[in-house]
Amino acid sequence: MIKKINLIFVAILFIAQQGMGQEWLVPEDQKTLKNPTEYNLSNVKKGKDLYLTNCKSCHGDAGKNNGLPLVPPPPDVTSDIMQANTEGELFYKITNGRGGMPQFGSTISEDDRWRLVNYIRNYNPANEPVLVEAPPQKAKLLASVNETEKKVEVFAEVEGNDGKFLVLANASVSISAKKAFGNLPIGEVLTNAEGRAEYAIPKDLIGDEQGLVNVVVSLGEGFVTDPVILDAAKVGQPKQVPKLIKKEVLWSTNENVQTWLLLSYLGAVGGAWLAIAYVVFQIFKIWRVGKQQE
Amino acid sequence: MEKSKSPEESRKLLDKITFDLTRSIVKRDELTNFWYFFLIMFAAVGLWGWFIQIRDGLGVTGMRDYVSWGMYIANFVFFVAVSLIGFLLSSALHLLKINWAKPISRVAEQVAIAAVALAGIIIVMDMGRPDRLLNVFIHGRFASPILWDVTVVTTYLTISILLFYIPLIPDLALLRDKGTDDIPKWKMKVYTLLALGWKGSAEQYKLVYHAMRILMLLILPVGLSIHTVTSWLFAATLRSGWDTTILGPYFVAGAFVAGAAAVVIVMYAYRQRYNLKDYFEDLHFDYMGKLLVFVCLVYLYFNINEFLVPAYKMKTAEGIHLRNLFTGNFSVMFWLAQTFGLILPILLMLCKYFRKPLPLTIISVFVLIASWVKRYIIVIPTLEHPFLPVQNVPDHFKHYSPTSIEVMITLFSFMAALLIITVLAKMFPVITIWEYAEDKGIEKEIISEPKN
Amino acid sequence: MKTLGSIGAAGVVGGSSFLSSCSKVQTTSGDKIRLLTSSGELVEVDKEQLKPADMPSLTENQKRGRKGLPGRSWVMVIDLSKCRNARECMKGCQNHHQLRPEQHHINVLQMQDAEHTAPYYMPKPCQHCDNPPCTKVCPVNATFKREDGIVLIDNERCIGCRFCIAACPYSARVFNWFEPRDAEKYEGVTYNIEANVPQKKGTISKCLFSADRLRDGKLPTCVSSCPNGVYWFGDRNENAVTNGTTKETTSFSKLIKENAAYTLMEELGTKPRVYYLPPKDRAFPFQGEIEDHHS
């Protein structure tokens, strides 16, 4: 069924060498490839979405230099190292990967890979940025749960230029549920002109044993605010906890031993040792008879 | 049973029988001393090996995470196998009223006691934490085949000892009453003590027969269990080569082969050393030869089933295992064991000449060695080929080869088993005197009359 | 002063759970105490910093270790298309569980299912089967299944018969053939059943899904050490798994449905708790060399 594959350590060594020492060479004909997609807001935005799902986990947020501490370090998209690449080189590297950098040739379409290049180019000093991220604004977020209607009601405000808080309209609010190790996104909703939004919790959301959910409500990026955590909201289905360790299973402890097995074992062992005891008693009788005959 | 004889004749004959059969007890020469020295020295070396193993860990063996059972377990299975002969010779044949086996039954019991006792010790020597042996009794899990095995080994040992002891009582009384001055004093004391004030009354004989009958019946299921449960240690896993339903009967059949061969060897040794040609007669060897052929044929039948059926299908994992046995790393051992331990012995023993004492004993030595090798290739090849590839471990994890410590400890088990057999032969007659005398037509009254 | 430094650093990283995951070693001086962290490091801490409730005694530790975390049903999902054999999981695991270099609770295997099929890397932890062949055969109940699905080991109980190794079809178990790694260093350290440390000579060990870390609300070591997003881990009862690299949380049922997940050798009936996503559309090319395994 399975075959063994050898030379693991050679492989590691190979990766390490490639990763650490040499420069990443791109074939000449690839370097000069032209980007077939246009450098515009729509493509850069799409590129950004792709970046967030595929690249951010290692390269970090643009401009924050918060990539993973790997060897070699994954450079920030705004860095000189990244921007020194030609578009063709970026495309080649995204497509083929090397060492710790995955190959996206099979998972991201060619157009989308070019869109990623567009997104990276948005941070090139030589380019006019089309996607301008405004400095994050201070915001206030209020949220409450309507347990009877299983809804989350949100109200958001944003700090205006004069320091006063104004209603925040048309902002994306994401709703998630706290799970054992992280928040599970369950939906997004836009605030209306009054800065309000309502989100109906999906019926199949699972809570704890009582159906209680810790709902986390947060504003999209561009706003500085702490997420609102609505503790123990009774909006979910009670979590089913099927009993795992059942009675009469072979793999559990003696408490759950199968009756037939216990009875067979005790019966066989008890029977054998009773018979042995009986035989020992016969030996005793032999001795007694001998004594009586003296 | 022969015709009854006159009292005078009977007394004379009984004296001769007693004299012949106490020779093993009385005889003590240079060879005896050397034999004891030899056994004890090698056993001590083995114990030293065990000490090193306890001190440094089981890593002193060739076993590692993949081949985690090695020579010890193979050896354990071998000893369990050998012990099963007690069940066949002293119980099954007795109950079937097959008389020729009577004089051999004590030899069979000696072998059984030694083998099963050592099996128990070997399994402790295989443990990573022998200091926690009591956990098996404190925390024993009823669903674990190991618990069944521990139970059945202790039960079988107890029954074997009783089955050795009970027919011995009249003999002990006979030696107590008629023993010559050649027998050391302390042995006489032991006989007096163990004879339990035997008078030879009809009532006492009745009790002996009754107890023996119960033990013979009891040992049937227990004897079958001990080897079947041992096979389940393997068959209860999902591993290719072990994951088969016939492993139980396959082990039982193989056990008869190993045990019968061992008994033939011990019989021959007694016959030569203690000059017992008239007791372990050519006829007995002939019958034992026939018995050995019969169990070998049964074993061959199981072997065909065990290998032909999976080899016909060659399921992936089974195929790897079988290829390994037939043409791979273990093929030399496999084919040698099958040829010299099974096929050639069967062919030879079908001829009358090869059932004579010496040829049969030589064949038995081959059969016994082959059955040890057989256990080895039942245990190890399967573990060398788990379902998932063996990777990222040093090379010596991939193939098992026993270390000198393992050889030492295995040697200890053989020496200790031989030591037990020797001590039993030196302490007690190797044939049940009263039964034998009775068969020769001597009345019970004469057997139990006190020395004049 | 080095001591204080390590407390400070640990405090920042681990917070209060740092202390609860420690087990008592021995009192060295008047008010300092030596502790074993869940990452396997020995640190010295002020005695006052420790609450007694955080350090259960051996018996208490064994008792709660046998019970498991209430209401949970831990599962792992391994995305084979993301694995590039970086072996960070193996390294992290060996440090956490104090293993020798040749001992693997998790082992990244180079696999090829049939002659012409594509080779791939397969991290292989204990499968934490729901019909575990290993606990079935244990003669002393030293390995057992907990209500939260984890198959655990009590190496204070194990007699070293190695029947469980023979029974496990996944070769997931390792044995302490010699004195374990750094045996002198951990001498006298209270045994932590949920991490199976300190290891003991002559007893068994295997992957435990880092049960000690789960108690502290942390992902298993291998899951958090992976740089490539291979591992998802979570509670099947609440139908959510979290990726150890991206920290993204997703629906367990959706993840395994959409990716056609499978379990290893399901034909054996062991009912594993580790799910594999097929190595399709791979993030990294296979770099090893293949050789026929069995011949």
C-alpha cells in the first residue's frame, strides 16, 4: 500500500540551503513578463482580499513589519526587498514558491496572481497608490442581544474632526462566536444611516450545553475600537455532548467491561480454581485417612 | 495389564523396579556435578544479563519502537508450546485409555512444569517495569488478553504441579518404606513429609484416582486455553501475519510438535543415563515417533492453511509479510524450519527405522530447534512491517537483531528449565513406580507393604 | 536576577495560565521554587506567586487527567496540501514531551499510496481512536480513553509490556527503552499525566493532543508550532476548529465536507479522531526521493 520515501534529511538541507544562502533567481524571460490586468482600484482591492487570505499569515499586515519570524523572514509588502522585484519576478515567485514560501500556481488563478502583484505595487513609491487606507478612526461600538428574536442589535459612532462622535453609517460590522480556541465568524452586516444594524443569528449556531453563546461584535478595519463581547447570550442551539464512554465496551475500564466477558472470565477462572481447591481437599483427605488408619 | 504373579515373584520384581527407578535419585558422579555446574553457571550469566537490562533499560536489547517484541516473546511462546505436552500425554491419552503412554506421563509433567514455569519468568523478564508486576493483579483489566494469559499460565502451572504430585504420593511412600540406604537422608525426610502418611489403603487409592481424574479433565480446557490465549496476544491485534482466525489451533498444533520432541529427547537422556532401556523401551519411542508424525501432519495442515490462503490473495500488507518470509530477509529461517522441522521429519518418521530411539531423538532435536525458530519468525517479521512506513528513526529501528543480553537471558531460560527437569529427576523417580508395577501384575497390597 | 527575567517574560507571554500549567519540583531556598513549564523548561519562581490550587498533587493530577475536559470532544484536521515537511511540529512536540531525537509523538512521513500516485507528506500523530485497539489490550488500564476523546497514558501505572505498541496499527506509540532525555534534570519533578512528563524508563509514551495545554485553553504544541497552516484543532461538539498558524476559526463539518476529508485506514474500524484533507492543489512541491519500502 505505502512506499517509503528516502532522503528526508537531504530534502531539509536542500530547503534550508535554498532558503538561506542564495538569491532567488528568476529566469530572464519571466522577469520581463507584462501584467495583463490593469492597475486599478478594483483589481488592487481584489488583490488585497487574496493577500489577506493567502499571504498575511506569514507576511503580516502591510507596513507593520509583523511577519512571522521565519528564516529567511517573509518581507513586508512595503519593504524595499519586496518592491525591488519586477512585476514578472513577483508573479514568478508567487506562482512557484521556494522553501517556506508556498507555490500558489495550483491554488490561485493566473489573473488573481497578477491582481496580487497589483496589490503589492500599490505600495511601490514609484506608483500612485489607488487604494488609500485612511488613518484609523476612533469609533464607539454598542451592541446588545435580543434573546427572544435571536438578534444582535448594533449601534456605531465614529469620532469626527472636532472630537465629537457622529453616527457611523454604512460600516461593516462582523459578528462571530467564541469557540474553544478562537472566534468563529458567523456573519457581517452594514450599519444603516442611523448607525444601527441588526443581525439575525443563524438558527444552527451551536452554543454551550445550555445554548449560551459568547457573541463577539467588531467593526471592520479602519476603526479603532474594542470588540464588544456579549457574554452568555442565549441565542444558540444547546451543544450536544454525546456520551463517549459507554457501558459494555471492550476498550474501556473494568467499570464498563462487557458482562459476557466478565462472567466468562470469572466463571472459567472460578471454576478452574474451585476444582483445584477440591483436588487439594482430596490431598488433605488422603492425609486424614492415613492418619485415621494408624 | 499382565497376569497377576505370585507374591514371591511380585516382591522380587518390585524390588528390581524400585532399584532401577531410584537409580536417578541415587546416582551422583562427576558428570552430575559438572551438569549442575554447567547449568547454574549459564543461568547465572543470564541473570547477570537481566540485572544489566533492569539497570540500563530494555534498550540493551535489539528491540525498538517498531519491533517491540523480540526474542523474549518468541521464547515465551516456545516454552508455552513445549508445556502443552503435559496436557496431551498425561491427560488426553490417559483418558483415552491409551496405556503405552503411562510410563511417559511423568516425563511429560516434568517438561510441562519446567516449561510453563519458565514461560512465566520470561514474560516478567520482557517487562519494561518488572517492579510493577503486582499492578497486573491490583489493576488487572478483564478485557486484556495479557490478564487472561497470566491467569491461565498460573492455573496451568498449579494443575501441572498437582498432576505431578498426586500420582507421586504412593511412590513417595514406597521410597519411604522400601528406599535403600543409598538414598541421601534428607531426601528420605522429604519423601516422608510429602507422602502424607500414605498407607496404601483402598480408600486412599480411590482418592488418588478420583483427584487424578478431576485434574485430567480440568487440564483439558486449561491446557487448550493456555496456548490459545497465547496465540490471542497476537491474533487480537490488527497486524498482518497475526490477524488470522486460525492462529489458536495453529499454535496448539505447533505446541504438540514442540512438546513431543522435547519429551522424546528427555526420555532418551534418561534411558541412556539411568540405564532404563527396559522402561523407556523401543516400543515407547516407536509410539512417540508415530505420535510426533501425527501431530506434525496436523501442524503441516495448519501451515498450509496459514500460508497458502493469504498467499493466494496477496492482500497488500499480507503480501509484504509473505514475500518477506518466502523470499525476503526471513526466507532462510523460514524454509529451514519448514524443511528440517516439519517436512523431512514427517517423511523420515514414516519409516520404522527412524522411530528407533537414537534416530528419533536426533530428529526430535531438529524438530525442537525448528520450532523455536518458527516462533521467532512468527513474532518478528510481522513487527518489522507495520502498515505505515518506518521513517525518521535510526537504521537499527528498522531491522531487529537480538543483542548478547537477549541471548544471555534466553540461555538462562533454557538452563533454568533443564535445571528444573534435572532436579525433579534427581528428587523423584522418572516413572510412576506403583502404576508401572501394577501394570506388570503386582498387587497393590504388595506395593504398599512395609519393608521387612 | 536571571530568575526574575524569566518570570517577567513568561508572565507577558503566558499570563496567569503559565502558573497553572506548572508542576511543583522542589523547594530550593526559602521563598523560591523550581517549576516545570508546559514547554519543558525549568524556571525558578517566587513561592508567593503560586496559588496552591494551581498545582494538583500526583493523585489529584491523575484523577483529573483520567476525567478529561467536560463537554469537549477534541478533533484534529490535518491539511495535507499545506505540509512542506518543515518539521516544526516534531520539534515542538519533542521539547514539550521531553523526547529523545528518535522518539516521535508526531512523525511527518513521506507517503506514496500506490505505484504511480503522487507522493506527499503526512504528519502522523496518535489518531485518538474512538475504538482504540491500544486501550483494549492494556492489562493494567495504564492507557485509557477519556470522555473528551483523548487516549492518555499513566506512566506511573504502565508495566512496560508493550502490547499496546503491537496493537496500534498506526505505529503511534514510543517506548522509553533507556533513561529518558534529561532524566537527571527532571528527577523528583511531579508527574504530569496530561503531558506524560517527566518520561519514565521502561514505560510507554505517545501523542496526547497536549492535554495539559488544552486545560489551559491553548492549542496543542504541534498545532501552534506549524508555520504552514497544516493543523486545525477544536471541539467537535461545538463544530468549530481553529487553525494553529492563521488562528482562523471555521466550521469543522464544513471544512471536512468541502475538502472530502478522510481518516487513516478507516477499514480497520478504529474510528480515528484525526481527519486528513487530501493533498490536492499542494502549496509546496514534494521534495523527497521515493524508494520501494517493502522488499
